[in-house]
Amino acid sequence: MEKIVRRCGRHTLSVELLAKTAEYGAMPLKDLYEVLEKKGFDLTGVVDFKVPTAWHGEKEKMSFFKHLLTIFDLSGVTDDERFVLSNLSVLPAMYIETGDVRDWLKLKDLDAVNSLVVRGWLRKEAGGFGIFMHQVIQEVVRYHTSPDEETCKNLIVSLANKLYLKPTENPMDKKRYIIFAETLLRTIDKTDESLATLSNNLSEIYRHMGSLKKALEFQLKALNSREQVLDKNHPDLAQSYNNLAMIYVYLTDYESAETYGCLGSA
């Protein structure tokens, strides 16, 4: 056990992941050590044990990242667990209610989530109902699973629906979903209609809140996708043109407002 801890550079997260991987797989410590030795897993000198969450440069960071990939390979996550990890890796590193995770990903149950908590890949809020994925683990998962618009379709559509603003609704009631949508859109930067809808809805929330630069950024992002994937007469494309015209009116850029307004009514 002491040899394994030393190979982990006494890095708390790595020790915890290996301990839970061995426990979950009923792997004797001797066997685990032999596997780590064979794979060249050794964080000694890479991680400063006094500051176990820090690295000193790009070389050390990449080495640390490589060793965490080894732990992921050893864990043997199931397809359902991989799906959950992949989706959570595109969201902010913060506690998220398990009910939201189940709802957004359209999960039948929370078995995969609970299993990942036992394995150490997710952390459960003490006395609460939230789960958390460490930012470093998010990087490892994104590298391994390459989350895209297809894998995260349920999540994208769910967040787009949460951000859709009906005429009678208060945009402030949607505020808590902003950080999730914005992080996802910056992580999955692809040309896709579902992502365009999410970007459009996020833009509209920002516009109603008075954050015009953010509104412009995400409406332009939505328009870029829609112009590439939709027919020029598609109503969603006209929607983006009209929304952009409105944003430019608020920004007092009347020339741009007129240009996009004309496109929207064409």
C-alpha cells in the first residue's frame, strides 16, 4: 500500500481513484501494484506532495494527465457509466443535483451515477443530492470519450428547453441554467441545429437580462450553424436574423440592425 501511495506522489485524488478501483474490482493490492509497475505509472517527482493539486509546468501537467489516463483504463467503466461521464465532462465543475442529471440525460435510473460515486469518478455532496466531477477528471474523460453533439443530444435539448423563454416568463427564473449551457457550448463547438437552438435560447436570455455582448456572441454562434445546416427559407434562420436585428437595435448599431432585419423578413 505504501508503495502504491508513493507511486501516486501522495496525490489525494489519484490515491482515492486507485483505492476505489481496486475495491470495486476486488483486486488485491499486490496485483494492483504489479499492474501499475508494468504500465509505468509513477507520479513521483511529477506532483509536489505539499501542494497535491498543482503542477509546475506543461511537461509535468502532461505527465500527470497521462498517468490519470492509466487509472481510467484500469477502472473498466460500463457503457452507461461512460455515457454519464461523457455528458458531465462538458458541464462546469460544480455540484449538480442528481435529479437534474437524471432529467437532462433522460436516464431510467441513477444506477450508473451511484456506481461512479462508488468508483470515485464522481463525488457526492455530503448530506445532499448533488454530484461533482473534478476538473482534472473532466479533462481525462473528454480525452477518452470525445463527447460530441450526438452523445450529448439529450443534454443539449434539455438545456435548450430549460432556457426557452415564453412571453409570460421571467428570464431571471432561467438564470441558473446559463452556466451549464455556456460551458457546454464552449466545450462542444460544432455546427449542429440542436446546438444552434441552445445558443439562440441562451442569447435571448442574455438579451432580456441586458447582457448584450453575450447575447450577440451566442446569437452569432447560432446563426453561423443555422446558415450552414438550414435552408435559406427556414424559419429558424429567420429567427436568428430577427433576434440579431433586435440586439443591434439595443446596441444602437442601426445599420447592422437594418441589414439583419431585412434578411429576417425576406
